Amino acid sequence: VSNSTIKRFFVIGDEPKPYTPTDDELKAQVRDVRDNYMQTTQNRIDRYRNQKELGIETADTEEVFKQLLEYTQYLRDYPSGENWWSKNPMVFDEWSLSGVVS
């Protein structure tokens, strides 16, 4: 019985390059994140207003409600920043702790 050797050959060279998204793709991704944050924020704003209208205890304080309104403006303005698509906007809790709140 003879031992046969299996030989494997690998081609070195045209290996796949890692995918790098375009600026337009990055902008779309960051806008999607921003839009999700805006929807979540709008839901909290609506809940606060509805609870006030019903005269029941609100889940958020009036101060937090006003911060949510300011945060919404931050999210609206976010795409006007320099290289804004290079990172996602801050979530509300991070933003409110950042000292940006007036």
C-alpha cells in the first residue's frame, strides 16, 4: 500500500478587499439611526402631552419634557454638522448628560 500525498495550492494575490461604504451609504445609515431616535423621542413627548391633557401623573417631569424638545432640535440639526455621517448622534441620556442642554 502506498501513501499518497495530497497537495493543496493557494493562489495569492487578488484576495477580496474589505467593503468600504460610500459617504451616501453612511449618510443613509446615520439618518436611519437619527430618525429612530426622533420617533422614540416624539413618542415620549406625545405621552407627556397626553398625560397632561388627561390630568394624570406624567411619566416624565416637565424639565425632562423640555429637554426632549431641545433634544429633538439637536436631532433635526444633526445633519448640518461637519462630517456628521462619521458617527451616530447621541442617545437622549448621553446628550442630556453631555452638558449640551440649556
